[in-house]
Amino acid sequence: MWMRLENIPTPAYEQIIADLNATGWKQTAGYGGFDAGIDYASTTLKKQGCTLKFEWKLYFEGQVVGPEALLRELKQMYLESGTGENKQ
């Protein structure tokens, strides 16, 4: 089943993407418009047949859509710690 995490603070959003990239996730799509990273950003990451779709908007911060089990793990690692940082 798919799930959506919303209202991800910008530092946590950026850290999640950076950490996933460092662990073998590959960017397969991304928004490259003139306002990329200013008002809007999106990226799609894939690894071993699993897809995560990230989107960030200036006033709403980040969100990610993906498999429920993986998003629950990301939520615990990055959001429930209260710091927005990976606590592994």
C-alpha cells in the first residue's frame, strides 16, 4: 500500500534525499524549471524496483509518496526524533 508523508521540514526533506542518494537510490526524474529549489522542487528516486516521489513547495515544505513500510521507517528515522536528522 502507498502512503504520503506531508509537512516535512525543509532540513529533514533535504537530509532524507541526500541520505537515500548516498545509499544507492538513483534520481530518475526531477523538476528543473527556473524556480527549482526556490518555490518548488520535485524528484523521483528509485532503488530495486521501489519508487519514492518527493515534492517541496515554499509554503508547504516537503512531502513524499511511496510504499507504506518504507515511509514509516523514514518517518521514524527523520521526523519522530524531533531533529530532522538521521539518528542511526
